[in-house]
Amino acid sequence: MALPEYFKQELKSRCQIQDIVSSYVNLKRSGKNLMGLCPFHNEKTPSFCVYPENGSFYCFGCHTGGDVITFIQHIERLDYLEAVKFLAQRAGLTVPEDGVDDSVSRLRTRILEINRESARFFYHCLSKPEGKAGLSYLLGRGLDPGTIKRFGLGYAPDSGFALVNWLRGKGYQPQEMVQADVARISKNGNAYDRYRGRVMFPIFDLRGNVVAFGGRILTDEKPKYINTMDTLVYHKSSGLFAMNLAKDTGSKQLILAEGYMDVIALHRAGFTNTIASLGTSLTAEQANIMRRYAEEAVICYDSDAAGQRATQRAIPILKNAGLSVKVVTVPGNKDPDEFFRHWGAEGPVRFQKLLEQSGNDVEYQLDKLKSQFSLETDDGKVKYLQEGSQVISKVLNPLERDVYAGRLAQECGVSKESILSFAAQAAAKERRHRRREEIRSQQQILGMKSQVNPEKQNHPRTAFAEENVIAYLFDHPDRSEALQVLLPVGNMVTTWNKKLYQALLEKTKNGAVSISDFSGALNENEMSELTRIVVQHRDAPPDWEDVKKSIDVINSDPNRLQNASEEETKAYFERLRKQKIGGTDDGTTG
Ligand SMILES: [Zn+2]
């Protein structure tokens, strides 16, 4: 990973962290720094901080941190070198190629090529005899050639080897096809096509690469759909169908549909801001990606029972990501695709009307409850009130809460105040529950991060003192030599801090350092830990006096003496003796 220094400097100066991060996160200025909602965990109040001054970021909620390269590694799910390439491309720089191990990144490129070739192959099959079934299915669903081309739809013939042979002819190895998940290996060792006799829907990433496929079978065989498993270039928990098209519409609203055909139908009707989650229920990751491009999500799932359950599940996930949520219910138990086929030319206008009339998520949930209970009976009324108050308890805006409580009160003939007080109790209970969950998940994350310095657990006081010295040295490179004398590297107790201190002493010899100077040499968790040490000391920066106290703590840690040499031990006791007698405070250990 030896990238030349001049290149790293150039890259850093062209990729300012605040510019890069703000294309993913809405940042607001807060003093010298910028704050926003963390893209790596779910939160409602911002704990994600960007420090332009030293080119770093740190989240106080999930403790993820690092420099601009670490940020890209996390958010684009790339390894170090790929993140460097990603940023270089953006900045118009070429990465020097020599001496760099890029086997993973080469495989990733091969997989993307295989995917692109496969998509081409599937598309061409539509115009060949073996693809007739696929073409007639798509035309039968009312699609025109232009739409088929725009979405890159295709057909995988059912011979079992058509794609494998085609790719082999282009020079790809069966192992690479397996890595791309377009082929599997049979018991007797032969590669065969993963997709057979299926209409193919390619899935693009935000940069326009084909990263995966969904395939629909045309017979009654199960499963109806199969999708690419996770590969080096695809994670289904973050994939969104047609997001590559929807993001370019510039709309602050995204329509979330259920299936590929629904998305295509909505795009054809002019609603090109429609996307779908893929073969899974919506994930927090997908919602976070949506939030990067939009402020409002409109859920437009099937109106059958399964679709409505999926709607109920999706609402809190979207809201947690910071999106406002609306729900469109297509009348007559139809899915959007059926709706547009039914209404033909009138479809777009009718759907636009549905969009305009769509309620926000609270209205949707109250309507849903009202249809479940009979308000004619006392029993039905009580249940409606109880569950309705629960829904209202989740509304954060007090004015809104008041409006819905008023509506509920009127419908059931009770006082608004009783509903509001019930809702307040439910909200308090929910907050306690959420706080417990939050603490639990933070402890899990912290546990993972503290693997960077496992010895800290047994030496908390010393490790804290070590971090103090490291944070100080970071900001005062001119004190490097003085520190080396007062606290030689060998005196550090915890192994990780020792390594960090040594590297820092080396680097500060040449002047100022930044967190980026360590990227590439440290892994992602280590980068987070380094950033934590630096930024957590920013609010109350240690001064020289604090540092001297910290050095004393470290130098007098008995654990250090267990692995110290005889000479060091002698010096230690000598120092203790001196301190007792005269209190000389030179702090050296010989
Ligand atoms: Zn976070």
C-alpha cells in the first residue's frame, strides 16, 4: 500500500472532507465544525461531526471516525485502495500504479465487467428465437421497446449454459462468474447458468454500473423471483432498484414501490422518482440512502394484506432515517402496475390525484385502525382509542399531536385531554424502551471498537493517560523531542497506544501531522479509535501540565515494570525515592 507522499498530499488538498461528506450528509455549521445526522447509524439528533481543520470526522453515537478516505470506505463499502481511486477519479487525479496490491479491486472490476456483459447478453437474447418467451411476456405486460431498453431488461435462456459459454468466449473464468453470482458449479465441477428461463431485471448502482440481477420465472415454478446474492460489488441490504434513474430527477420526493414491474409502470407514467427495495423488506441502510437524495418518501405498496403489513414495517424505518412519510393506497386491491394497465391513458392523472390525496403516515395508520374496529360498540371504541393513542404518542410535533388527538376525541366522543395524557404516558414508556435499546447497541459497538486496544480494559487509568499524551502530541508536534525524553516509547503500557505513540513521534519529527497521515497504515476500526482519541480531547485540550501528570501516571504503572528491564526497574525506584525525598519533578526515567 505504498502510495507516494506527494500523491497523498495532492489528493487530500483536492478532496476537502467537508465537500465530500456533504454530498452524502446534510451538514450544518457549528462553530469551526459541521454537524449532521450520522449516515452509519440511525439517529434523530445529530452526533456526526466533521472537523475541516484536521480533515477528520467522528460520530459520537456509533464511534465511527477517520479521514476522508475512511469515510468513503465506509459509505461506499470500498477497501482502502478503491476509496483512494474513487476520490482520485472525482478529483481528476491518476493513482500511481507501482508497488500496489490491488487483487481485490481487480476482481471487483472483473465482476462489474461480467455483469455488464451478462446484461448485454440477456438483452440481445430478447431478439433471438431462444428469447421469444421473454419478449412476449414483456410485450404482454404492455412494455414498449424503448422502456425495455431504458431499463436494460432481458431474458436468460433455459439451456443452462448459454451465458457461461458466452462469457467464456469473452475470456472470463468460471470462478470469476461464480464470484459475480451469474454461474454456479455443479457436483461434477462444471459451471452452469444461475438464471435459466427467466426475464432479467438488471440492478444498477448509483454510478450506473450493473451490480446485480433479479430474474422472474415465466412458469409456475418456485421461487418466482431470484436475485443476486451479496458479492464484492453488491449488498442487497443497500441496493435500490431504479435509484440510479430516480436520483437524477432532482425531486425531493421518492416513491417507494414493491416490485420491478410497479417501478417500470410508474416510470412509464412519468413518475420517474420511483424506486423499489429488492426482494427484501426495507432496511435502515436503504432508507439512509433515500434520505441522501430526498426529504419525503411516499410508500406505494400493494393494497393486499402483505403489502399493508410491509407498509406498517417501512414507516418507522423511513422516519428514523429522517424522511417524512406519506402512504398512497391504490384503490380496488390493485398493485400500481395493474392500476396503470386498467386506466390506460387516464392513469397518470388519476395517480397524480392519489398522490395529492395521500395521507401522511399518522392519517394512514389511524384510518387503518378505524377500519379494523367497529366504532358502534363500546369495546371497538376502547380498542380504537387505545391503539390510536399509541399512534399519536409517536408524533413528535406537539401541534400535530393536538390535531390528531382532537380528531380521535371527536370520533369517539371523549375529551381530547384524556387522549393526550394517555399518549404522553405511552411516549414516556417508549422513550425508556428506546433508551435501553440504544445503550445496548452502543455497548455492542463500543465492545467491537475497543478490540483495537483490548488492554485498555485492564488498565483504564493508564490507557487514558496515554491517550492524553497522544492527543497532546497530535496538536503540539514541536514537543515531540521533549516528550520522547520524558516518556520513552518503551514506557507505554498498552500495546496499541505504544504503537500509535511511536508512529506519531516519527511523524512529528517532520512537523505537523493530520489523521490522514495514518490512513492506509491503520484499518477502519483503528482509524475510528485514533480519531476518537484526537477529537474527544478537543473540547478540553490537555496542556503541558496535564501531560506531565499523565506521564507520571504512565511511568508509575506497576504493570509496565513486569516487562521492564532490570535497568529500567532500578531507574524507576530511584525516581520514586527522589520524589519522596526532595520532590524533584523532572519526570525523567533515565
Ligand atoms: Zn454514527
